[in-house]
Amino acid sequence: MNLNPATAIDGYKVDHRRQYPDNTEVVFSNLTARTTRREYTDHLVFFGLQYFIKSFLIKSWEEDFFKQPKDEVIRRFSRRINNYLGPNNVGTQHIADLHDLGYLPIKIMALPEGSVYSLRVPCLVIFNTDERFFWLTNYLETILSTNVWGMCTSATTAHEYKKILTAYALETDGSTEFVNWQGHDFSFRGMYGAEAATMSGAAHLLSFTGTDTIPSIDFLEDYYGANSDLELVGGSVAATEHSVMCAGGMDNELETFRRLIQDIYPAGIVSIVSDSWDFWQVMTEFTVKLKEQILARDGKVVFRPDTGCPVKMI
């Protein structure tokens, strides 16, 4: 998407510059989660600011505004605003002055990313450092909010899931070793577009290691200094889907399982979708017939119910 940073705002913000009192010099704002629909938590996880700063405040403004010819920047801004509001007195001098300045005169102070903090506590504050551009503080609010709140929400949701999984792991098995893999992320098929999926998947990886959203690993390397050569950022296992399991036909399903377990993946974890036809036939018949091959493997075989209500399925 080719985003024009000068108009990446809520439309109602276009002329707030003239609405502030005369002689306004500094606008000081904060980003605060005031409440939550989740009754089980009064804390949030802060995440996403570094990405927003590097991707938008630095890269997008530099490439799509400051490095562009001033006349073209003014033309694009004027055309969009006049076509949007009709001929008006918003003007373009403030945009020209910002272009002349050559950078965004903005300061942000924030909690460390990854912090778990209380509702109604600001996670960041933002203000202008040049009194001529007091209007810029809240001009950036829209793009700041749309980038940060969703990542905070995904990070908080994963954090809460991990607390639940950890509590039951301690109550049952007594070990939390596998918890990091229990909350597996499928943001890539569940979000509105690749960028949203990558952002959500990256936030999920603050709490878990299991993911099918491979670009979220690139995201954490690009913006947060992760290095998958030196650490486990995100991972998964060999796995099938319904198209694989149905390809051999219902009559040959047992052979499909044998081939996967014995020939293709003789070692390591393999996760096999097992309810394409009859989950309980797999569990009561196929597992018995393949017991010898399963036990001979160096690794785990996962029989995965994949479709329908999990409670009814298992």
C-alpha cells in the first residue's frame, strides 16, 4: 500500500491546527488503555512501538514526504484535502514548513516494550519539540493508535492464555516445559491482510514459540533485534492438512498414515490431521495396527483433530 504520511489521519483532524487556541506552543498527549472487555485481567502487555517508529515515523515520512519534491508533496496534500472537504481554508503552509524542517519534531517517552502494566496507566507520552508544530502531536495519533493497540491486544491475549496453560500444567503434569508450544499462532489465515497477520503473530511470540506465521519471525528480526540463528524465535513441526489426508482416498487412509509415520518422517515430531474421515477409527483401529511403527520412531506422532467442535471431537 502506498501510504501518504501527510494524510494518514482521521479526517476530522485535518484542520485542528487552526482550532487550538492562539499561541499554542506544546501539545502533550498520552496513550492509555482506559478499560477492557476482558473481565479476567486488569493488566496489558505493551508492544509495537519500535515497529511503528522505525516503519512509519522514520521510513515512511523520510521516503514519502521529506525526500519527495516539496511542490509534489504540497500538490498531493492540497488535492486530497480539497477533494475530501471541498475548497477550504486549511492551507498548505504548515505542510511546507514541515517539509523545510526536514524531520518530525516529536519526542516519545514510553514503557519498555514487553512491560506488563495496569489499565489506566499511560504506556507512552508524545509531544512536539518545536512550537511551530504543536499540531503534529495529535496529528500522529491515528496512525500511532492503529499500529500499537492491536499489537498490545494480541500480546495481552497471548499472555493471558499462557497464564492459564501454565496453571493447568502445574496442576496436572507438574512441568511447564511444553507450555511454550501449546498456544500456537495462526494469525496468517485469521487476520485482515499480511501486515496485520505479521504484527499479531509477532506479538503472540512474546509469550509462545509455536507459530505458523513465518513472516512474524522476520518481523522480530527486522524491528526488534531477534536472531533465529542464535535463539529460538518461533518454530513448528512437520504437519499435514486435509488435502493431503484426502488425496489417497478413504480406503487408503491407513496406508497414508503408515507412509507418513514410517517412510516420510521416520524421526522427529509429525502432526497428522486425523478427522478427515473418522477420527475415532484412526484412534481405535489405525493406532493399534501401526503401534509397532509408532514405537519404533525416534519422536512423537500427533493425531490431530482439526475440524469441528474440539470438545465433542475429543
